[in-house]
Amino acid sequence: MNIVCLEELIKEPKIAYYSMEIGIQNDIPTYSGGLGVLAGDTIRAGADLKLPMVAVTLLTKKGYFIQELDERGRQTEHPVSWDPEKYMDLLPHKVSVRIEGRDVLVQAWQYNVESLTRGCVPIFFLDTDVDGNAPEDREITHYLYGGDLAYRLKQEIILGIGGVRMLHQLGFEIKKYHMNEGHSSLLTIELLNRFKRPIEDVWDEKLVWDVEKVKDLCVFTTHTPVDAGHDRFPYDLVTKILCEPIPLNVLKEIGGRDDLNMTRLGLNLSEFINGVAKKHGEVSRSMFPGYEISAITNGVHTFTWTCDSFKRLYDKYLPGWANEPELFVRIGRVPDEEIWDTHMEAKKALLDYVRRTTGVEMNPDILTIGFARRATAYKRADLIFSDLDRLESIGPGKLQIIYAGKAHPKDELGKKLIEKLFSIKDRLKGKITMVYLKNYDMDVALKMVSGVDIWLNTPLRPREASGTSGMKAAHNGVMNFSVLDGWWIEGHIEGFTGWSIGPSPTETTLTDNLDTRDADDLYNKLETIIIPMYYSARHTWVRMMQNAIGKNAYYFNCHRMMRRYVTDAYIR
């Protein structure tokens, strides 16, 4: 069926959307977190809006990892076993790329994202586990973000160079190549070689690369203000693995003098560049001075990230909401008691899941805080525990907390953070109930963002490029309690859509903030505003739930985001 659909899909020019990871569904473990889930949401919205898109990513046959946590919170990682044949079709087409002087064959699996609007966006999952490839080459597309620098560079060769060749082999005409992060920036090198032209002069024939032609075809989105998120490769490694697809002096001009900086390569060969929130655009201009960097604030796919109970409520009062999230502006027509009952249904589903998986019984009548994201130091999952004595004076009988999140296998500080949270959980036993859910994935995420009462976010400013988990919470009437960073600067109206933590967002560079100042504000608002409102002013609380839906979900969705990409980036 997919192959027949392919014949239809190649009839008109497409936008090619490249991402190292794409999260489509729980059982297809080709994502690790925010970037991949955003990519999946983007593609779903593209199908809803019937946009002429295709997507390219890696198959990652061993996935990211399954997280195991022992009684002390020590994380171990296990490979994911899954069979792509159950979900997608293997295409007969193959291309080859040169790696370390060898021809490496690449095949593609096709998965169609289809919408009820009859829109369709195919995703092509590139795979080097092909008969005829050397054993080490067959493993290039096995592990997401695994291995060493050489392994990562090989993956980026497959994604960028192999991805362009595969789309060409499949018969697509591409009018824009949209690179998400620098992982796919090598596609610009392939394009340069496709658009080089000979010019004769009095001495000899030179090859000239049509940089402007390539720039006109390319869009680059940066998703992180953290320096470690921008891949760099030493040139001796590049020449060893990639050989010399273009002269080294030319590559250094466009990719960086000291090493191959994949972000700079993408920036230098893209006509349109953007960050993923207004603040992130500002921070990115500070990180990369001299570039014109716009901002298109992220969104989430409305239907995907709305739980079943709220879907039924919206169907009743806001028909058409899934493909027209602007209808959330009319949330005021929904009776307060129905919003609350719908929320309590979602909360019960989450607490039932907690009981089944951890054995811990949580009380649905107690204010429940949720915190779930990648376990890494700058996200400060432990900020709420900065002063345990103070928390213990505020929280007993009034608070319970649910955590989830994986630490990258090489992030030792992230792993230590999970262990610290487990030790705090033990200390709080009998006073404040706390659980840590293992193996955080898309299904667990939906349960959490819809089932908690408050969504907590405490990153070091300005390290949160955008953040999308809080947008998902808002789609389910859950208010954000967050540091003013990323999207929350735009979505926050104090005491109306949620609450801020800490001072106004004035930073544009990565400076450390004082944890004590943020923690003090967190405790003050929890004790004097949030807890009293939850228990004593239910009408005000539900009004804020309505505001989160009508002001935040109304705007921070992928339909709005994709319309911006079309007008600002794709049809320039």
C-alpha cells in the first residue's frame, strides 16, 4: 500500500523535513525525547494541513534504550528490540555513500502518517543493515545517539548525504530542505556537489559551487542554546571517514576553521534560520553573531496530546477542535464542574497507572505536581528540594509529586540526579508521597501531562530553547509553574495561565543563576498562593484551567507553528 502511495506522492514538489529522531508512536522507538516528539508532531500537523511534505530520519533498530531503575535509583540501559516490518514497508530502492573509502548501501523503510483530513506525509527511515555491507557498517543505524564521535559522524553522513540521494532515487522533487539541528547539515555538501558548475578561464577549468542556489533551498532550525548540543568533528576524523567530498579549504570556509561545526555548516548554507521561541531566537543571535536568526515558537499536535476524557469534553462543546485549535478560545462555554470532573477522570487514570507500576497508592484529592523530562543537571529536577525542612513544613497532607525521565547513558551527573531524587523520596516517606516512574515514553507522558494538577519546570535560564511538555499540559487544562524561559515567557500571565518561578528573563548568555532565589520564589508561591487556591478556591482554580486551555493551547499548537513555517520559511 505504501509503495503505491509513493507513486502518488512524487507527483508534486515537496518540503523535505530532516531530523535525527522522529517520535511517531510508542512502539516505534526512534526517538529519545523532545526533538523527536516535536518532529512527530510537526509531521502529523503537516498531514492534517495537507502540506506537501516528506520526512527523513534514521531507523535506529536498537532504539534509544529501555530504562531500568533499582531501589536506589541507579539506572541501567537495555537495547530495545523491535521489528520495523510490523509498522512500515521496506522499499526496493537503495543508494550508496562513501564511508572510510567503502561504499555503504542504504535502504529505506516507508511509514505514512495519514490524517482524517486525507493528508499524507511519508517518513523514510534510512537503514544500513543491508546484505553486502561490512558488519560495522550494518550497525551505523542501530543506536540513537550511541557510540563515539566516529559513529555519530557516520550516522550524520547517512542522514544528510544518504537522505538527499534516497529522495532523489525515489523520484522526489524537493523545493526546500528543512534541517533540524546540525545532524543533517551534510545534506548541504551533497547539494553543493549537485549544483557545481564548470567555468573556463585562461588558465584552467575550475569547479565552482553554487552556494546561493543551495542556500535558497535550505532552512535551518536550531533547537538548543546549550553548546554541547551542537556537534563538532575534528577535521582529521572528517577526512578519514568522509574523505574529501569537496576541497578541505572550501569545507573549512563554510563549516569552521578549527573543526567541522555542523551548526555553522547549516547556518552558512541556509537562507532562512530560526530558533524555536522568541527568547531562543535572541539567545541564538547572541551565540551566533552575524546571522539573521528568526523565531518560530514551537507547538504540539493538539489531538495527540489531549487525553481521552478531554477529547470527549471538547467534542461535546467545541466540535472541530482537533483540526482547528483556535476554537479553544471558546472554552468559557464549558461548565466549570464538567472541566473539573474531566480532569479528575484523567487524574484517576494516572494514579491508577502509578499504583500498577510502583505499588504506591496516591490520593486523588491531594494537589499533585508533575515533573518529567530528560534527567540532566541544567533542568534542576531537584530545585523543589533545595530546602527540605521548608518543604516538609509546607507539604505534608497537601502535596504529592510524580517524577519521570531518562538520563543519557553517558550523562553521569544526570544519573546521579535520579539517585538523589530516590534518596529524597525515602526521606519524605510518610510526609510527602513521591514516585519516580521508569522508562518515560510518549504513553507515560500523556498520562502525566493530563493527570497532574501542576506542571513544574525549573531549568537554568536561558537553557530551555522552547520546551513543549508544558504546552501538552495546557491542552489538558493543567497549569504551568515554571521558570520564565523558552515558550513560557510567551505563554505566562501570572495568576491567570499559571505561575512563574524566579525573576524576569533578562539573560541572553548562558550564565549560572542563583538556585536560592528561584527556590525561595517556588516555596513562597506554593505555600501562599497555589496550595490555598487548590484547597479553598476551586472556582478560581477551574477558571485558571480554562485560561490555560483558552490562552495557551489555543496558540501553542503545531497547526499555528506549521502555518508560520509555510509563510516564513517554505514559500520565500
